[in-house]
Amino acid sequence: MKDNATIKKMIEELKTLKTEDMYLNDFFHTWKESDDEIKAVFDVAEILRAMRENNISTKVFDSGLGISVFRDNSTRTRFSFTSACNMLGLAIQDLDEGKSQIAHGETVRETANMISFMADVIGIRDDMYIGKGHTYMKTVADAVQEGYDEGILEQRPTIVNLQCDIDHPTQSMADMLHVINHFGGVENLKGKKVAMTWAYSPSYGKPLSVPQGIIGLFTRFGMDVVLAHPEGYNVMPEIEEIAKENAKKGGGSYKRVKTMEEAFKDADIVYPKSWAPFAVMEERTKIVEHNDEKALHALEQSCLASNAKYKNWTCTEDLMKTTKDGEALYMHCLPADITGVSCKEGEVEEAVFDKYLVPLYKEASYKPYIIAAMMFLAKFQNPSAKLEELLAEAKKRIK
Amino acid sequence: MKDNATIKKMIEELKTLKTEDMYLNDFFHTWKESDDEIKAVFDVAEILRAMRENNISTKVFDSGLGISVFRDNSTRTRFSFTSACNMLGLAIQDLDEGKSQIAHGETVRETANMISFMADVIGIRDDMYIGKGHTYMKTVADAVQEGYDEGILEQRPTIVNLQCDIDHPTQSMADMLHVINHFGGVENLKGKKVAMTWAYSPSYGKPLSVPQGIIGLFTRFGMDVVLAHPEGYNVMPEIEEIAKENAKKGGGSYKRVKTMEEAFKDADIVYPKSWAPFAVMEERTKIVEHNDEKALHALEQSCLASNAKYKNWTCTEDLMKTTKDGEALYMHCLPADITGVSCKEGEVEEAVFDKYLVPLYKEASYKPYIIAAMMFLAKFQNPSAKLEELLAEAKKRIK
Amino acid sequence: MKDNATIKKMIEELKTLKTEDMYLNDFFHTWKESDDEIKAVFDVAEILRAMRENNISTKVFDSGLGISVFRDNSTRTRFSFTSACNMLGLAIQDLDEGKSQIAHGETVRETANMISFMADVIGIRDDMYIGKGHTYMKTVADAVQEGYDEGILEQRPTIVNLQCDIDHPTQSMADMLHVINHFGGVENLKGKKVAMTWAYSPSYGKPLSVPQGIIGLFTRFGMDVVLAHPEGYNVMPEIEEIAKENAKKGGGSYKRVKTMEEAFKDADIVYPKSWAPFAVMEERTKIVEHNDEKALHALEQSCLASNAKYKNWTCTEDLMKTTKDGEALYMHCLPADITGVSCKEGEVEEAVFDKYLVPLYKEASYKPYIIAAMMFLAKFQNPSAKLEELLAEAKKRIK
């Protein structure tokens, strides 16, 4: 647990960062944020966590709403968003499209305004269809900006990307904060090898946003990031370009390799996880737009058959032994497909998963604080002053 | 944005109104409220909105629950109710009848008490069946009154009608407040012509509560209110009687005409919207009570066939040109059936709808404040004193 | 309504009780709690109720979450839990397993941590399968304890049993507090006769936790508790053992009789309610584990047929006349199967049920306060000091 002096020091560090552009802005993709902005999210997340651990209230909203729009299932992201809202003082209202009139032809623009009369934040998960998720979020953002400019909304709600078709910034940043803490600081990351690899799963169509989010963010920290997947399981080429540029600027490297073995060799961090090929995801989107159930079924079958050829892409104890000192940090966004536990054959052997249970849960535990930090930086022009105020006031969260 | 001096002046005006009977009471139908009471709702809504725009907390409940009971789909009313509760400090708990044991034979009276042990407000939408919605709300109101009298409940929750079979007061009052602001004050409304007209929609069984709410409220402001619909698409005769009486008292007029053209001619305000004939709605209720699916399907088909005869009842640009200076205020409760957008042929042409997008969203934006005002007036015996207190305290909503 | 002096006196009484072991602990079964602990729950419940009735805020959490996990339908327990959380300052987040990824193979242990990053309380209802509900709750409790110990969670959430396969402590304690108040104090209960009896219902598989909860708790107060049911409708033998021991220690008695008539004879309290035989419940669990729908249907049919032999096990006016002065307190956890109202033939005659409507609702009204008291005692090491603080501060709940 960090004491008040440590928290004060962390706030001092935050003061050195340029975060003005985050104020009243949205958080879509990590690569749209400057290094200072990324660091500020980590700093605020850690400060908020430390304050909570010290039973200091971080409630900066007396009232207000956080709207959640989940266009895909979610437990951990839903709870993380709720937790983040709650710790800042916002109540949650779900836009449950099953219940609402959206299905009856409401346009996104109209709905965006109708849910935002008292919304401070809108968290959106829309990761199912390539070319759709981010576009939807941008449309919502534009609509609420216009609503605010026209005097319809009394505030401009901030959009937080809780996973789109391109990036999953709350995941990748929680993951990265875990890595930073695990290795004792960002200064220890230079030269570390990260293996982001595909792994077999009996399910189909897992989003690309996790591997893309990881290579798009981890390459900024001077690490050697390796992406491995079977032939054809490519991610979006634009994101690989971003990874390359990041690596160049950050003094690390990015490359793609063809086997899990090569990726794992001497790796400091491994992140084996299933995803669907970009080309398949694009095809699926087109099929869904044409409402062609037969074609969708055929695609699913062919994709599962293709996956089945790569059942040997699985994270075994033997493979883990080939990593740096046999002790690479195993990561996953959870839930994982664990061989013999959640499926017959999956992404990881039970023995590996079990060994890393505590670090895996810790990894996940950063997400609510990352989300809260994104909101905080969007809502306060002078975040360090506001944090100092909270610390000085030291109102107890539990009486 | 209104400054504090303006808000103080608004509170002074509120002081001149007699609102005692609203205290600890319910809000069912606008025509059950006195002119002072109606005005008080508008005033409190505007004051609450001004305070929010000035970042002044309006949280009058330290804790407490607002219960929502939606017996029909809803996005905007649901979010408006949530927002209203949140801005006053209440948390929302849905009574989701799908999840609950109501389907297994619990009586309304029992449920009303079971959900009210800590309920400050109950918002109900029950608009599907003629003779049922208002009756249900009254039963809930009687049950919680009895529960309070018997010492079962520690407070008597207020019922807010979020749409019944007869009236939709939170809609009509949000609409009216929009009209008042649009025309620069209630004093400018005398002699204005309002056209509440039926319009074609490809859907079936839309509630009567919107047209009834509009003619029941708008006739109180000295305006010339015209109701137009195809033969047989009558609203409830009792409500027309109320409209006539209101018009007489208020110095305006109410009449029914047979064409959209006649209604739109020189109108200052047009409100073209689909609804099902009263006679059909009554028949449907009987059929549903007897659980006769075949008859229900037959009724739906005949109703859709009947609607289809009136596809020319649609709000076109040409028709809009015939209104006062070609610039009548177009209104709708949303979502509208827009020709070529949400349906092939509908209530309104896209060009008309798009021209009025901003005023339409503004119209909708009053609803949360109207609901909050209804609650506020039911919960505080001296509402102006309480508002002055909030203004003086000036606690920031966002720190 | 109790005045502040009375509340102070109640707090003084609370001070005499030993409640240290409740701090940071869970509430699973009443028989695991000492007499002091049981009394403390009643005392705190009454104090919290009195404070609320006096418009004194009991909000001890500035922010925080209460997680609800309902693995069976519920209206009243859901609303009671929400109310309890709200009155202490916690927001509710449902773990809706339909929406979440649990169905896709997440383990209980993982989920428990993922929902608990900011959870102060987890309320669980899992009453459907013998040997499962309590086990599930224990697993969650162990998982969050480990999560806390490992630094994953910044607090150790308290588990509150909202009904398991074995006990329904929030129900039995609300029932008992109702009895205490009805008879004017715990000192008046010695020698009172309680008839917990089976009653006919046209439904199948009602949980055993209510009758077990009642005999497990009511036997602690020196009363003569009688359990009556048709042959074969036994409850869990372990719980009967607990009832016997309790009776011995408490100076009362426990026995099983074979007819409703014998049980009702001169009873001061009657609790006629349907349940499924323990043996059937055990069989059902096995069948469900093997996913054998045919066997499940057969079991249901045989169980309904068996029930139908005992339609005469129903609480009639005539039977009520045989109770003490014909005026026994009729109790039910609600909703009841009322003959001619919610079913053709059921647990109770309409005339009996209607006569006891007000006491039945009062009985239910204690539940939110009981739950709040359980949370309060788990969250504050010195509950009486905290209550005194709230009373001294006297912050108004409604401004």
C-alpha cells in the first residue's frame, strides 16, 4: 500500500505531463494518444488505486450518469466500467438494445442524443464487425458533439472505447500497466521480448482487437514485439504499420514470425490467444450485411476446420520452458480456453494457466482503474490539481 | 445559460403558485392538475435545468430508490426517468416482469408493496391496453397508500405516469415547454394554431396517449387546437370533451377536421403522428383478455389494411409550405416513421424531418427535467424554499 | 416511530453483544451464528429502520458496489437486497449470467475475482440444486479471500446468502423479527407453538430452504416448533438435528408430526408452505447434472402426481379456528399459492390470506433491514460506535 507521501510524489510526476488535449475528448485508440497522454493514464490509474486502497474517496461527481452500450457479451469489461463509474460517482444506465426501440429503426445519431441528456460518459463495446465498431463510436461522438453545440445536451459526454473492431485500449493499457509493475518500472522494459501469438480455440470469430491493441501499444516501450500466427491469420495491415513505426520511434523492434516456437524462444512475456483472420472477419461482415445465414454457417464451418489444423498452437509447459529462464510472464485477457477445463483442446494447458492464476487476475484488476483514469483525464482540465484536492480533503470512502 | 440572478427570479415566480396539493401526491393526467400546478412543473423544470447547466447540484436525496416499471418498450422515456432520478439523488431499480415472479400470479397490490419498502418514486409505463394502464397505476397508488398507512412502508412513494392508455403527461409537458421556449414565452401563444394530426405508419396499434395528451394540454394555453384524422380513427371521446372545456376556459378553440390539409393550413405548430383508432384499441384489449391469437392476428391485418388506405396522410415539404409562413414548428415524440429511412412510407418525409432535427432533439431534452420537476413537487412541501437552499449551497455537481 | 432517545437505548443494548467475529465475515446459515450475533442482526435492523423512519441518513459508503447474483427468479429478495445496498450507499451491479461469459466456461473462482475489484458485498441466491447452492457461495467466498490476500482485490467483499439449498437466512430472520414484534418482544416467545407445515401447491420443486430456515432458527427462542408434512416430504436430516439441539439449548422443543391438523392445534404461529421432498431434490440434481431431460420430465410428473394426493393439506378458515384462540399468526414468505386466486387449489384459502394481508406485508418489510444489518455488522468492527456517529451527525436522507 502506498502512503500519502508516495501518492503526492505520483501527482507531482503527473504535473510534468501535457494532457490538455485529453480534456473533453474521447479515447478511441492508444496510437492516437501521445506518450505523455499514455503515461498520464497509467499515472492517474495508479493514483486512483492508491487512494482507494487508502480508503480515500475519489468521488468527483456528486451525480451523473455513465451509459454503457454493449453490443457484444461481456462480464469483466462491464464490471470494470461499472466500477470505474462508481468510484468517480457516476451511476450506470445500460442501453440494452434488446429492450429499446433501436431495433425499430432509430438512427444512431438520434439515439446518441436521446441517451445523453444527463450522460457524462458513454462506454461502448462494438467489436463484432470489421469496419463497424469504430465507425459507430465516431458517429456517436459526432452526434453528441453536435447535440452539445446546439444546446440540446448540457454537457458533452466522453466516449470510452471498451473494445472496437480495431483496438481494445482499456485491455491493452491494463495489460501494459501490469507489465510495468511486474518488471518494476517502465525503465526496465527496454529489450524485453514480447510474444503475441495466435493460439488454437474451438470457437470461431474472436475479435482482432486484442492482438492489434497489444502490438499497437507494447511497441512504444522499447520492447522487441513479435507477432506469430498460422498462415492466413493476419491482423489488419494498418495496425502492423503502426507497430513498426512505434518500434522505430521507441527504440525497440516489431516483426512477424511463423511459429509459436520461434516467438516463445527467450521471450520475457507471452500472450497466446485465439483470433479470427482479418480476411474472414471482413467476409463475415459482408455476409451479415446481406443477412445470408447459409453463407454465415458455411464460413463458420470452414473457419473452424481451418482452426483445427493448428491445434498444436497451444501454450504448453514445454513451450514455456523455452522462454527466458523458463519464466516468461504469461498473459491473457480472459476468459482463456483451457485444455481439459473449458474445452477439450484450447489455447493453454491447465498447468500453465494455473501457475499464472494470481498474475492473470492482477492483470485484470488494473482495468477498472485504467477506465476511471481515461474518464478523469477527459473530465478535468487540471487533473493533478483535482487529485491533490481529493487527497487533501481525504474523505473516507467507507465511513 | 441563465445566471444565478435569473434563477432567483424564477424561484420568486414559483412562490406565487399554489402547489400544496402536489405534495405527496401522484401525477397521472395533466387535466387533473390546476393551472398553477402545470405552471409549477414548467418552472421547476427550467430551474433544475438552469442549475444543472451552472454545475449546481440538485441532489436532494442522500439515498433512495426510483422504481421503473416499463410494461412496454422504451428508450427515451427510460433514460429520461433514470436521468431525473439521478439528478435528484435516487438510484434506479427496474421491475423487470420477465425476471420477476409476477408472471406466476402475484397480485398488483402485493407487488406494489414488495417493491416499495425503500421506494421514493415509482415511474410506470403501461400504455398497451385501453382501460388497463391508468387502472394499473391507480391500483399501485392505492396499494402503496395503504401500505404507508399500515406502517408497512416508511414513506409513501409517488407514482409518475410515464405513459398510460389515456395520457402521456411527461411527453405532452416536455412538448409544451418546448413550444413555450420556441415562441418566447407563454404570453405569445394566444391564437397560435396547433395541428395534431394522424399520419400513416406501417406499424399497428400505436397508443392514443400522445394525441390525447396533446389536445388535453395544449388547449389550456389559448391556442386554436385542431385534431385531424381519417374517418374512424377517433380518440377517446372523454378527452375531446376535456379539450373543448379547456379551450373554452383558456380563450382558445378546439375542433376536429377531416383532412391533414385543412389542419396544416396556416398552422403555427404541426404534430403529425400515427395512432390506432380507439374502437380498435378497445377491441384489441378484449381479444387479448380472451387470449384469442387468431382474432388478434385478424385485427392486426384489418387494421394495417385500413391504415394503408391513408398513405397520403404524410407530412411532406409541400404540406409544410401551406403552414404559417411555410415555417410551422414540426413536432414529434420520436421515434418517427420516416419515409425512405425507417420505413418505405411513413409519417414524414426525410427532408422535413431533417430540417427539424435540432428542434426535435430539443423537444425531447425537456423530458428528464419535466419528470424531475414532477418528483420534486411531490416530495417537497415548500419547493421554492428547497430550491433556494440548493442555490445558496451551490454544491458543485462536478467537483 | 421511535425517537432518538429510544434509538440511543437500542444502541446501548447492541454494545453488550459480542459481534467481533462478524467483522469481515460472511453470512451463510443462522446456525453458524452465536445468539449474540443473531440478536445483533435484529438490533441493527431495528436501529437502521428507526433511523430511516426519522429521515436520518444511514449512508456509510460514499461509493462502492453491491453485486447481486441471482441464479433463480426473485422480486422481493432482489428489491430487498437493492434497498439494503442503497440505504448504506452502495450501487447495485447484477451479474446476469445470461448476458455474461460464464456460460462459456468461466470458472466460479475466476468470475468471483473479476466481479469483485470494487465489490463491497456480494449477495447470492442459488437455491435450485441440493449440494450446489451453499457450495457455490463457499467457493466464491474462498476465491475473494484469496484474491484479497494476493493483493488482487483492494477489499474483501462480504457474501450474503440470499437463499441457498440449505438455508434462507434473510427470510427466516425477517420472519423472526416480525414474530418478535408481533408478540411484543423476545421474552414473550417462550412456550409459543409454531407450526411449520407442508401445504399443497400445483407447482413442483419449491426449495427446502424456507422450512429448514424456519426450524433452524425458530427453535432458538424457547418455542415449541412442530414440523408437519406428508410421508416422504422430509427435509434434510442434518437440519432436523440442528433444530433438536437448538430446542434443547433454548428450553423449547422440536418434533415432527404427520398431519396439518395436529400441527395447527393450539398453534400460536402457522407457516403452511409447499416444498419438494429432499429425496426428490437430490434426484433432480443428479438428473440435471446428466442433462437428462426425459428423466427430468418424468420426475416432475411423478412429483406433481404425488403432490396431488395431498390437496387437503391446505390452510383453511376451519383449520385456523383450531389454532390458539382461533387467532394464530399466519406467515408466508410470499408469493403464496392462493386457492381460486393464483391457482385452482393451493396452499391457503383466500379468506385466510386476505385476513392476514397487512401482517404478511409487514413480515416482508423487515427483509431489507435484515440484509442491511448483516452487511453493516460485516463491514464495521465497532457497529455501535458507527451507529452513534450516524445518529449524532443526523444527516437528512431527504433534504
